[in-house]
Amino acid sequence: MRLIVYSHDAFGLGNIRRMLAICQHLLVTIPEVSILVLSGSPAIHNFKIPARLDYIKLPCLGRDRNGKLAAKYLTSDIQETVELRSNLIKTAILNFKPDLILVDKKPYGLLKELKPALDILKARSPQTKLVLLLRDILDSPQKTIQEWQQQGYYQAIQHYYDRVLVVGMSEVFNLVQEYQFPQIVAEKTRFCGYIKKTCLPYSTALIRTELGLTASEKLIVVTPGGGEDGYSLIKSYLSAISQIKDRHRYKTLIIFGSEMPSVEREKLSQIIEDRSSIITLDFTDRLMSYMQAANVIVSMAGYNTITEILSLGKKALVIPRCKPSHEQIIRASRMHKLGLLTAIDPNSIITDNLAEAINKRLNNSHQVSAILNFDGLLNIQQEIISLLSKEQIFLSTEQPFSLVTNEDRLDSYPFSIAI
């Protein structure tokens, strides 16, 4: 069985990390599956690539902090770069002949680069299944509805796609209602639950020893995700801890992120210089292990980071990104109202609020109760299996992922953030 996974990746590492986690689960639980990933992520080579998976690296498109797209490295203009990417995608699909294509977020791909391949598939290979994967929250309802209407995404799903899989819970954010899905699109949509990454090869004791922590010292982990827009978060944290008394009782691990611009990383390094209580890394594939060992986590509100933190039972201090999308603000607000994290309004006086929140968390070590559904990987696998003929699949009996379910419905909460 052959799958193609399309991940456009114009900003950060979240999309490719999420798609690779799905691929890893499918590879473990469906032994004969072979997966080809089409990705524009400049950091895909940083990830461990498992057996039976390969990737085609598409030329990078970069999105600035205002959302404008351009070629990231090539000198060609945006249209030339999109045409090149589109031709590579079309050639890969025609030659690999997938049984199913899993498309991340955009039904037509970035700037409609996927549409020519979809048209050819519809004409030449109508048996190929098309699945759209959406994270729990895309953007504000007003902006998302407007974009989907302008881009013809509702019609694209009706015409091309067999299923829409949402890695989230309708009880947290009912994407079907919030984004006014037409009935035919709503009928194709399944809420799968959140994706839980559970690989923790390093013990907390080993991590603490590696970081040189004494028995009485606590650990604060600061992570801005991919780091492309993480400068403000880390700078705010450094200002906040200068207000905390008794600095000898904790150490900080700051992970800049592989996408942080070198100029910004250098500025932060100069501020941090000679502070023995602060350890820095540019990138790590052991983030879950570090977060497991943390007493306090300071982060943005990206999907992967928040779900990883909550799957560990940790409560984070979160400063959400507020542009170019409202996605993180909405997620932080909903999760804050559920008592799963402490959200700090990015428009408030961040330093004072963050310092107060860190002090509280250093003196309060309680963990978060598991009230979210983390069956995402299993449910995605089952949906894919249901779309393909049973003769193609021999399903592995191995289920290496622990799952948490919650039978209680969660209330809907208004769009707001408070300390």
C-alpha cells in the first residue's frame, strides 16, 4: 500500500512534525505501507526518517510575520517557485501511484499548487482516496470562512475529497460549526482527538543529571517551537526572571528553535552570556524528555507544543502568537478556560504577568488532569483503513501508543484570555 503525504510548510516546524508523527504511527501499525512525503520544510532533514518512508524536498516558500509569501532561498519569484513545486508534486503523484493522499490543511495546497495534480487524479485515477487533515483551530471564524469561500475550499472538498480528519475535539472547538461547513462537507468530517507523542527514551533523573541540576533545583524549560518568531517570547522570559527572587533554586533550559534568525539568536545569547543558571540549545529531538523533567514550561501556543505538554500532564505558561493568524490566541483562550494552562495576553504587560505566573508555578507542582481525548493517531489510522480495501491491509497487532479518553463533554468558551 502506498501513501503520499503533502505538507506545504511555509512557517515553523509544526506541520511537518505533526505529519511525520502520523507517518510513524502508520508505519508501525500497518507493516506493508510505504510513504512518500512531499514537504517544503527547510528542517525536514533534522528529523529521523524511519524505514519505508522517504521524502521529496520542495523548494522553500517563506511566510513573513505578516503572512506574505515569497521564495525563501531561490531568487525566482513566487509564481515561478509555485509552478516548480506544482510540477514536482504532479510528477511524484503520477509516478508513485499512491492508493491514498493525505493533504495537510489546504485542500488545493499552498497557492493552489496541488490543484493540477488533483485534476489529473480525478480523471486518471478516481480510485485514489483523498484525505484532508485539519488541526483543531485554523484561524478566527470570520477570517477562515472568508478565505475558504474566496479560495473555493468548500467546493474542493465536495469535489475531490473522501474524508476530512480533524486532530482535535468538537467540545473544545467545533470546527464544523465555527467555520460553517456545508452539510456535504460536514458529513465527510471526523473529529479524531488530539495527537499524543509518547516516546520518552530518557528518564527524568538522566535529564537532570545531564543539565547539572542539584536535588533541590527546579527546571524551567522555555520553547518557542520552531523559533522563527520566538525572539519576543524568550526576551520576555529573560526580563521576567530578573524580577524573581532566590534565583539559585532553579535553572533554565532555553531551546531557540532551528528556524530562529541568527541575528536574533545572537542578541539573546549576548543577554544570556555569563548566566550560569541558563542553558541553551538551538534544536533538540528530545523536547518531550526535557518537558517531562520540567517543573515549569514557558511556551507559545502552537498545536504540537500544547498537545505534547498536556499529554505529559504539565501545565504551561503560554504567550500565544497573535499574527498572522489568531489560531494560537483562540487555542490558548479555550485551554485556559478549561484550566489546562495559564495564558498570558500578548497585548498585556508580559514581563510582570509572566514573572508573577512563574513564581506561582515554582511553588505549585500539581499536574493537569487528563480530560482531553488523545486518540488522534489511532483514529486517523482507522479512518485510512476504512477508506482502503481490506485486501490491501494486514494490520499489525502492535499498538505502541497509550491513549487517554474522556467521556465528559466540555463547554464552549468565549474568545478571551485572562491571567
